[in-house]
Amino acid sequence: MRHPSFIARTILVQNNDVEAACRILNRILGREGILEQFRRTRFYEKPYQFRRRINFEKCKAIYNEDMDRRIQFILKKNRKEPFPGCT
């Protein structure tokens, strides 16, 4: 097994390698967004900053969804020729 296994957010330390376990824990917490949420709540976020962040996250999600859709379309094997006769 390459990585020490984890159960929920409990990391199993192997061979007294605490540094590797900490890196794995930080990666898991970062992937789940817990570190970002912790950093956000350390200081007061003004209402205009809150609205601005929420709007940015919405726009980013819409953009990412659209790009994923376009990429999936390009990766399709059996799609119709978009401009027939122009090859």
C-alpha cells in the first residue's frame, strides 16, 4: 500500500513517520475545504466582501461547469460533423 490508510479523518501513522501523516491529513482537509473555511472564519468578513466572494464562487462554478461540458463534447468519439462539407 502506497499511502497510509485513513478512516474518516483519522490517519494511521506508520513507522513513526508523523511528517508524512501530517501531509496526508493536510491534503485531506484541503480537498474537503475545511482549511479554506478555517482561514475564512479567522477574521471578520465584511458584508460586501462576503457578497463579492459568493458571487465569484457562483461565476467560477458556472464557468467550470461550462468548460467541463465543452471538454466532454470535444472528447466524444461519435459526434456529428458540426460544419458538414467544410473539411
